[in-house]
Amino acid sequence: MEVTCHLDRILEEKGMTLAELAKLVDVTAVNLSVLKNNRAKAVRFSTLVGLCEALDCQPGDLFSVT
């Protein structure tokens, strides 16, 4: 099984850049890029909560398991 991040799609839908999201969530754009490109090995719950708040979404909107 593989976890896929849908950050690209959500950012496009929201009209937001990765840099803008990084500022809102208080993480580096590099870390978000790793997540966006499905290279992250883990995600902190605090980061996940910040992403969901900033993007007005649920964790299931950001990730899928295939």
C-alpha cells in the first residue's frame, strides 16, 4: 500500500502557492515540497492540523491510500 498526497490539487483549487501555505502553517516550503512530492516518511500531527486549518479540509482530502 502507498500513501499519496494531493497537496498540488488542493493548492490549485484554493488558488494558493506552496510558499503562502508554508507561511500559514509555519513550516518550510522545502518540507511541504517533500510532502507534496510523496517523498515524506512521516507527518507531524501538528503539521497535519495546520494544513487542514489553512486549507479548510480534512486529512482524507490531503491523503489517500492505494
